Amino acid sequence: MDPAQATQIIADASLVTNPVDFTLWSLFIRADWIVKSVMIGLIAASIWSWAIMIDKWWRLSRLRRKSDQFETAFWSGRSLDDLYQDLGSRPTHPMSSLFAAAMREWKRSTEAGNTHFAGIKERVDKVMSVSLNREMLSLEANLLFLATVGSIAPFIGLFGTVWGIMNSFQSIAISRDTNLAVVAPGIAEALFATALGLLAAIPAVIAYNKFSSEVGRFGSRLEGFADEFSAIVSRQLDERS
């Protein structure tokens, strides 16, 4: 019998009697330490991304509901002073924070006996602009992390794959055997890193696009409210002049 054929038969028999374990845990355990580091990093990024997604979904849903309730109260015909008193010193959502900041500046200016109405309106508009920017920064928090994971996770996974395949080729060179039992485990470990990269990146990209769109729409809603409140202030000042 040809020696190569004999080696093949022995390797095949060994593969049958001692099958290689291809479970995810086994692939991780057998991986090189660099590939393990890549896998751990991708798993951690995926877990953190999901935590951000759940937090953003809950927070935006809550903000939309509270904003709807606030706008209903705002346009119900109630006195703005009464509404401001009901809010207290701790507004619970961005729209109420915008309203409270504007009302606070309005009261300070009018109670001080300021008769320069153009200056009052300018200060109220400025306060609302600053409050709006602050609230938008808060809403956009952690979206950059989702964008980063979505863009670089596949490349990190690909790095793990390339490194794992290099190790597989080294195993082939050392054993001088191209049998599937020698090559398959290393390639499976390498491809597992790519799969983890995609697993982390795909939800992060989808979530980033969704939440960026929702934050943008909510920002437009806040800007519309600020413009409407500015018009109310302007009307009040015209009546006093």
C-alpha cells in the first residue's frame, strides 16, 4: 500500500473514533490566545450594544409618552404659570425642561421690571436654544458606540479569522498533512471570529439607524415646540408694549 494512502486511512480512522468537537465553547477553548481576545472583545461589545439598545428603546418610548401628555396639557388652555408650578423644580423630560427653562427666564426678566421687550425675547430664545442643545446631547449619548461597533466589528472579526487561518497553515506545515482533521478545527475557529464580528455589527448598525432617526424626529419636535413657545412670548410682549 502506498504510504500516503496508509496515512490517510489512519487519519480517517482516528477522525471516526475521536471526532472533533465543533461546539461553540470547544471552538473558543481551542482557539489561539489572540483569537480568544478577539472573541471576548466582540462578545463584550455585543452585550454592551444590546444594553444600549434596550436602554434607548425604553427611554425614547417613555419620552414620547411624556411629551404627548405635556403637549396635551400645554395646549389645553391652562395658564402657563400654573403649568410651570405643576412641573416644580425637576422637569422629567426634554420638552418640559425646555418649557421650564424658558419660563424661568421669562419670570426673572418680567419680575425685575425689565421693559426692554426685545431683550427679553432674545434671552428666552437663547435659553431655549441652550436647553435644546443640552437635551439633544443627552439623547444622542452612546449612539456613537453603536456606530463604532457596527463599522469596526466585522474587521476585528476578520482579523481573528486571518490569524486563525495562519495558525491552520502552520499546523499543516508542521504536520506535513493536509487531511481535513488537521485543517478543519483551525478554520472553524477562525470563521467563528468572523461570525461573532457580524453578530455584533449587524444589530448595532440597525439600532444606530433606527435610534438616530428617532432622535432626529424628536429633536425636530422640540424645535417646533420652541418656535411655538417663542411665538407665544412674542405675542405676550406685543400686548404689553
